[in-house]
Amino acid sequence: MRAKRVFRGMHWPSLFLMLGLCLFGVMVIYSATHTSEAVDLRNAATQQAAWVGLGLVLFFVFALADYHRWVEQGWFWFGGGLLLLLLVLAFGREVNGAKSWIRFGPVGFQPAEVMKLAFLAGACALMVALRDRIEKFSTVLALVGLALIPVFLILRQPDLGSAAVFLPMCFGLLFVGGTRLRYLLIPAGMGLAGVLAIYFYVGHLGKELPFLKTYQNNRIRTFFDPNLDPLGAGWTIRQSIIAIGSGGVTGKGYLHGDQNLYGFLPKNIAYNDFIFSVLGEEWGFVGGAALILGQAGLLLCIAWIGWRAPDFTGRLLAGGVLGMLFTHFFINVGMTIKVVPITGIPLPFVSYGGTFLAVCMAAMGLMQSVWRQRHLG
């Protein structure tokens, strides 16, 4: 009976899609790492499976809790997230050129990923408090200003990919909150203007942004001309496109991707940021399309939950989660096929990475909480 109460009122399509993507991710991570000489890479699939287990615990904690209470405590979570960002700048461990990890012995996590969930709580608390003025321009400025605080701290690490997620989250919150359409252009316009300015400054003028590392500036340059760094960022994007293109319709077969097996696609990124390239080579167009449909189906489930949410707070949560997951999905897949520059951002539920996976599964738990509130009262 207790188990029946736990699963009562669940939104089953989103739960099954989430679990399917997680399983798919563990399989592709194993394929991307099983021939690696590094022990930590060979164990990546096992570690990811363990993170799925922890993520499920968080999923059910959030799903069975009242999301209103979580939003009411939003300022506490937001402040805690900012504290973690300050701590990582002071005491964090530098990995791949960015000081983005806090470690306690063998266990580490990325505060920038935790901040996405903390920002969602704080942003929803702000929007609920300003609900009577939701159509005012000042509300848009307040929300965007709130987002720029973690963006500034994350750029100091620097982590351009994580910083890029917050303005799309603002757009989702404002859209479902009922903000006037012309005001929605503010976060969208700021994001677009920022992207174009960076591309022009780095890509065309050849200058470096002071808040980015040299390798990050090179990633932007090689987006326009891979020959500028043929053995670095240019090499990675070339091998990614070759891997996906060589997969054809049905792929070369599981565990049989040449670009991955022989290290043409660098082992240290194939299992996380470029996992879609491994998938495309081994599973082909069919596998890539299946993953895209799975991600799109999950996003549609979130949109449906938001549409059917019992109240304003539930709609806000759905809008923020939708903005976060869509941005990750679009940028990650886009950079593997040279639609966007390489930014180092994981694919939801599929890429290797415990902190982000836990955050995504907790966010889906919030969506279940919204759905359960509607059906169970």
C-alpha cells in the first residue's frame, strides 16, 4: 500500500522517458570509455549508473514534496547557491581550465549546476511576490538582474556553457508568467546581442575576451575557421562531424565506432560533451533521431504539465525547467554538428556527469510534484 501511495498520481510518460534516456546514456557512456587506458574513464558507466540511483532518490524526494514549500524557501536556496559559487572561486579545484569543482575527499560536485536549481527556486519566489506587477517592465528587470548575479560568478570560473543557461530560464519564466510579449524580447535580445557581440569580437576581430581562457576563445574562433586550430578545437569539431556522418542510417554497431575506438574523437570529452557524436557513429541516423525524439517528448511532457498546472507557481516551475533542459539539449547537439561553437555543456540525462544528472532528475521530480498536486489535491 505504501508503494502504491508513492506512485499514485505520477505522470508516467515523463517518468518512462526520463528513465529511458538515463539507460541510453549509461550504454553510450560505456561504449565511449570501455577501451580507455585510464581507470577513471573505464569506470565512468558504473559511476553514472550509481548517479542515476542517487538521482532517483532526489526525484522521489521532490516528487512527493509540496513544491509550494520549496518555492517559499526560494531565497534560502538561492543564497545557498551563491555561497557555493563564491566558495568554488576561493577553494575550488581547476579542471579543464575552469575552477568549477568543490571536492570533499573522493566526492566532488559542480556548484554551477546546483545553482540552476537554486536560481529556479529564487526566481519563482520573486515572480510569485511580484505577481500583481507581472506585466510591468520593472518585473522583467528584477528577474534578469537576479539571473545576472550567478552568471557573473560563473563566468569568473570561467564556465561559458553553464552561464548561457540562465537567460533562457528567465525567458521561460516570463513567458508562462504572462509577461507582455514585447518585454519577452529583453532576455531574448540580451542573449542574442551577447552572442553576436562575442562572435564578432573573437571570431572576426581575432581578439580575446578577458573573462574567458585562451582555449575558450579558440573554440569561438574555430567555429568560423577550424583551420585556425587544426589539432585542437578545430580537430574536435571535424572529428565529431566525421563520426556522425560516417554512422549513416543505422550506424556501425554498438561498441564499433572507429572515431571513438581509435581516439580520433578525444576520449576525455567523448563521454560527456560529445556523447551525441559517439551515438551518431554507432547508432546512425536512427539512433540520433530516437534520442532527439526522446528529448523532445520529455520537453513536451514538461510543457503539458505546465499547461495543466493547478496554479501560477506550478506554471512557473515548468517554464523554468523547460528553459533549462531545452537550452542544454539545443547547445549540446548543436555544437556536435557545428551549429553553435563548442561551449562544454552536457546533454540532459545522457552525458556523463553526476551533479547535472542529479539536478535534472530533481527538476523532473518537481514536475511530478506539480502533476500530483493537480490530480491528488
